[in-house]
Amino acid sequence: DDSSSSPWNGSNGRQLASLLATVAIAIGLGASAPPPFAGRGADPSVVTVVDGALRFDGGSTDAGRVQILHAGVWGTVCAHERDARTVATVACRQLGFGAATGTMHMPAGSGSSSAPQWLSPLVCAGDEERLVDCKHPGWEAGSPGAQPSSTCVDSLGVRCLACEGDACAAYSVPVDISGVLPDPSLVTPAFYNASAFAPALRLECLSRWLASISPELEAEDSADGVACHVDHFDPPVDSLDRSPSVGSVDIMAKDDDHLLVGLPDPFHPSARSAYVFGDSLADEYANRRAALKAHLAAHTHDGTRLRDLVSRGVLQWNAAGIRRQPLLSALNASSYEIGLIRRLYLSPRVQVVADLDAAVGAVGASEDRSVHDPAAHDIADELRREGLATIDDYGLDIAALNATIDAAFATVDARVTSVASNGASMATRAQLDALAPLIANSTINAAVRAYLGPDAVLDGYKAVRLAENATREENIAGMWHNDRAGNRLKLFVRLHDVSPNPQDGGHPTMVARGSHDLLHFSFEGYEHSRFTPDFVRSEYTVASLGGPAGSGFIFDTNTLHRAIPQGSLGRTVVVLEYHSAAKCPVIQTLDLPIPCPSGDQRLLSAHERNFAHPRHHAALSASAVAASASPEASRTAAVVNAAGGASEGAAASSGPPTVGKPAAYALVAGHECMEWHPLTASPREDLLTINESVRVPSVILEREGEPHRILEAIAALPSLTSTLTSTLTSTLTSTLTS
């Protein structure tokens, strides 16, 4: 961008490069590589070499291959499987995170896979501050000419979580298991070790506070935690026999491909061309295909059942996965056929996550809560159909957000700033007070609940900055991928204009419309979730997402999507992440290496979660929409003001929410004022008519027979005159006083 007003030019650009180089000093980026965002006016000599510093390589800002700096050269580390989790704990601590949620393997060809392996093997006690303080045989193992360790081969990858204090509590709540597996420790082994001929397992989980408002379920209203039930799928309802055929089966016979005629054959060698790391899947997919044919040879009637589903259009697939919605539209979720498809085609991790996402996209009770808000209805409808909805304007104070984020990136503190792949991307977990109206926006929250289910919650947020230019090896998010976490939503807020044309250099996000509906064959590893551009464009219509500052989009990260790593400009966005309330606690309890929640964001504290998603009001309808809502709102885009609803030119309050004594209700635009103290009856919604031209949403509570009316969104109504504002303030004051 040659414009003199560009923040990437002139003194601003030099200051930005300088301050980011300063951040690099704190986290140990060495002089052997350019500092993050090195560009116009940057001075690489500012960066110093810090022996023993760590960085993520080839992954993201919360996970990846661990690299350690020695003698100016970045290299990897290794730990035996029995020691890896403890080593990961120390590595995540040194990188500025509160916890390690698991280890991981990065596929060859991602990041700097040819780097020397400096420390191998590592053994940590767990309380060390730095990896170099752990036991290891010395740096000589990675020196030129040294023989690599014969017992520790794979470079260690880790997944970290920035979790401290009560923000961690939401993910360590009790998870109770009942049914055929009565203990949480039995669930993961049962899914992974199940025989191909054993009945398929299904997991049903519900957060206890949601169960408390469901009349068909029994649970204490005040109970925390998650209740899960494990059961088998139903037996077949048809007359076909499901017992094994008599006689032996040669699963490696050369002429047994006829067993797969007319059926999904995703493990055929030709299907691996859809994957970036397809060669690394060769052995696994050969074994999975052999097991698939063995089952069909021994259970010929199962092949008949599956072919019937194909002929009816119920069973649809491509090289990435099986479409979910046609199955659920035609079959009961517990049917034998769905259990059969899962057992034959889906990896154990995908099966568990699919169960935790059972409510996603369903049109039911959750849809009723958004019907009063046309904008929320349109957003949820677009998410169901395409996995993506665009927002024209969130009504936020973008200048205030930019000021806070710039200051955060200038702070030399690894506890709030994470860097991936030598500065290809950075994330800050700084508190963003100017985001408060969006966090409690009734329209967004209603749309999220309508799509993810009635217990959907905001886990946290972060600001992400992409470097001006990076390779896809440095930024694995630059490949077409899914997030390996099933269905969840991420909301993006643009902090500056982004062109949708990749050639303009602005790093637009690209999403394959409709791919959110896939039950992926596997996302056990990175190699299962990275797809080639040719495959994606042959199967889907691709949306390239750009727009002005203050706009953005919401999408399901189960879609195939990518960020364009190459570009002449940097890009900064705010990202909010939503899951169902039960999902992440169950994943943490089952110790599954799934990024739920993402580890590099600012997780909401228990107080913030309750304020943004009042648990005792989960079944409430969304606030009524002001009469100024635009009836012409696009089905694929909405202008969302700070109070929720769709309106034109709404002004947003950016102050943080405040909650005090019962009379001191928060009046920040968009907040639903649900922090009630003496609550003896359920709240109901009403619409208070001030005059013929302005209608203001309000909430009425019946407390001991006396109505208490709290006016909302005064600050967000652009058409109020000073006289009307005075009248409203007087009415509010007298109401609260009485």
C-alpha cells in the first residue's frame, strides 16, 4: 500500500516494526531469522539471541512443534511418551501459558522440519521454569555429525492453554458418566479400542444447568457440571440378518474391491490426493480400507443397507467426509445405520465430537428464541445453510479497540502475547473493554444459541495479527483446513479495511460454503485436516471475505477454510469463540487432544460468562428489536447495533459492564441486565412504548407482586432527542427508586 495514510508506511510502520521486534526479545526470537513483521524501517539488529528461548513452529499461536534456540540456531526437542506431558507442561509455562492440554505430532513438511534436534531425550519434574532446567544429555546431540537418538525420534509438539484463576473453572467442572460405561476413564479407551464387529457407542451429554430448565430431565437447578450417558446404537429395524457370514475372509484378496462398489471408498489411494500430507496417510488408509472390506465381506447385509441409503440420497460423501444433515434428516440419531457408518468410516475422535455437537444446526426450541429478532434469525439460518454469515457493522468503537490492542502488542509480556512460526502470526489475550457491547449483544447471542444449541457460551476472545508476508509452512492456517474441533463458531471483527481480493495483499479469510456439514473421516492429526486447493474448489463454492473496519463474519470452524499467508499488508482482527457449554469440559475430562477451547485466547472468567450468558435465563427469548430495525436486512449480512437487533447507524457504548447492588443495574447498551439478586419468579419480556416513533426493549420482573421495569439500550438509539432522553432518564430513575 503506497498510500501515505497507510498505518504500514512512514513513522507508524517503523514504530510498529520496532515494538514487535521488542516483543520478540522477550519471547526469544533470535537473530538467525528476521523479527516478526520485519518490514519498512525495521532493524533486525534490535533482536538479541537468547539461548534456551522457545517458540512454536509450523502450527499456531497456541500449539505446534517446540523449537529451542541454541548458538543462534533453532532446533527441536524430543521426549519419550511417558515423559512428554510433563515436558509439555514446562514448555507451555515458559511460552507464557498457564497449562498444557496435550502433546501433538506435526507432519513432515510443516514448519522447519529439517532443524537439528537439540535436546533428546528430555525428562522434566514439572516444576521447572525453562526446558533447559530439565534433565537432558546436553546440546551435543544436535551438533553436526552427531548420531541422533535411537530411542527418541519424533520432535515434540505441544498444545497450550492460557488459563488462570476462575477462568479455568469452567473446564474442570464435574463430568458424570452413566450407562454402559460408568466411569469417565473408560470412555476414550472404549471408543479407540472397540472391535470393528462390536456395537457402536454413542455419547449423550448435557450441561446440568441446561438440564435444570428442561422439563423432561431431572437435575438440581443450582448444579454445575455435565451429565453424560453412554449407550449402544439401536439394533436394525429391518429383517436383514446382521450376523457374520460363514467361512473365512481373505481381506487382502486382489478382487475384493467389488465389495465397495456403490459405497463410499474414501480410503482408496486416489482419495489421498485431496490431502496436502496425503503420502503420510498411505499406511493408515490402506489398513482402514482393508478393515472396511473385511466387515462388508463378513456382513453382506450391512453393504445392502448402505447401498440403500446411497440410492435414496441419504448417504453422501466426498474425500473429506460424509454429509451430516442428510443422515439426520432421514434417520434417527440412534439408528443402527448411523452407528454402522460411524464405526466403518469415522475415527474415534470424530465420533466423540459428533456426539458432543448433536444439537448443532437443529431447528427446535433454540430457534424459537431468535424468532423475535429478525437479524438473529437470518444469521442462524445462514449458518445452518452455509456455515457462514457476514455482518456489515458490529457497532463497536474500532478506534478504542485498536488503541488497546496496539498497546498490548507493545507490552513485553509473553503471558498475554503469543507468537507462531517466527512471527508469521501473533495473538494477544489483553482485556478489551471496548468489546463489552458485542459480548452481551442479544442478536449475536440469540443467533449463536439458535445454531449451536441453547447452552452455547462464549469461551473467550483474542486479537490476531498476521505478518505482511509468510509461507504456508510458517503458517499452517494458510492451508485449507478444519480446526479439528467439530462444530464451533468463531466471530471475526475487522479492525481495518480488508480487500476480498487476495492479490491486494490484505490476507482475506476464505471459507468453503457448505463444508460445515461434514463428518470428517478423521482429524486425529494435522495431516488428516489439511486439504489441497484443487480438491476444495472442485467440491465447494469459495467465499473470499473482505470488508471495511467494524464489519466481520461468523463461521463454523468445521468448514474448510484458510487465511491467505502471503500479502503486502498486515492484518489485525478480533476473534470470539463459541462452543456448547458441555463440550470443552467433556473433552478435557476425556483427555482428548482437541483445541476446545483454543488456547491462545483470553478465556472469560466465571463472572463474565454468567453476565454474558445468564444461566437462569437460557430459555428466554431474545430482547425485542427496536422499531428502527431495517426490514430490508440482507439474508447474508446484517447491521448489528450494540444493543442487538438490526438498525441503521446505531451508536455504540464501549464502556465495560458494571454490576452492583440490586438497584445498580448495568445500562451498557446491549446488556440484558440479568444479574438479579432477590429473584422469586421467572422474568418475562415486554415492550414499553415511549411514544409513537420510538419503541424501547425492556425486561419486566414480578418480584413480590411488584413490577420492576428496566429500560435497555437507551444509548444505542440514534434517533432520541435530548428531550426524549431526559424523559427516559426521569422515568428510569423514578422506576428504580420506587
